[in-house]
Amino acid sequence: MSTQKWIKKAIELAIENEQKHNGAPFGAVVVKDGKIIGTGVNEVSGTNDPTTHAEIQAVRAACQTLNTTNLEGCEIYASTEPCPMCLSAIYYTKINTVYFSNPSNPAQDYVYNQLSLSHEKRAIRMVQLELDEY
């Protein structure tokens, strides 16, 4: 399959997820050697778990398929540009390439901007604690 077909599959998953009222319209697929090894859709509202984004779910599935957290040689196709949490998982697993269809949304942009600020300037208070003993 071509990159166009993989991105269309991610978008199809997103549309199906929204139509089934399972969650927001986000879908993702992880591909290795021309085969899908993991898929995911947004399940945040259905699970009350804010970490169940489509990309995270696809990465989890791919890791289970390959029985490893190293996804070198894989590509991920997402219906929307991955948020910072999803991008962190993608970096952690060493996925080689991210393809996405829609640009990030304002909420994602807000978090990306917050991450670029020093701890003191972030909207959420960030306090480093030093221990007397470790």
C-alpha cells in the first residue's frame, strides 16, 4: 500500500469511531514492512482515560504485536497531527516517520507552547523537590 492508502485507513478509523459514538474522530495505524501491525482510535470519552488517544492505542497494539517497545522501522499514520503525549510515545518507541492528515488543533498548540516555556512560566505549577536523602 502507498502512503495515501495508509493515511486513508487512519481517517476511515477516525470517521467510524465518531459514527459509532465511541470517541472523538481520531484514528491511527502503525505500519511495518507494508503491513499494519497496530491500529487505534480515540477512546477517551468511552474509557474516561485521557491517555487513550488513537496514536497511543496504535502504538500499544504495535508493541504487543511485535512483543517489544522498539518500533524502529515502523511508520505511524494519524488522522491528525499527534499531540505532545502521543509524540512522546512515538519518540520513545523509535518510530521512524509520522504521517498525518490534519494539522494540530488549538488545544495541542497550547500544550506545545507550554512545553517551550520555563517551569516558572507554565500555566500549571511545576515544582522540583530535592530530597534530603535518596
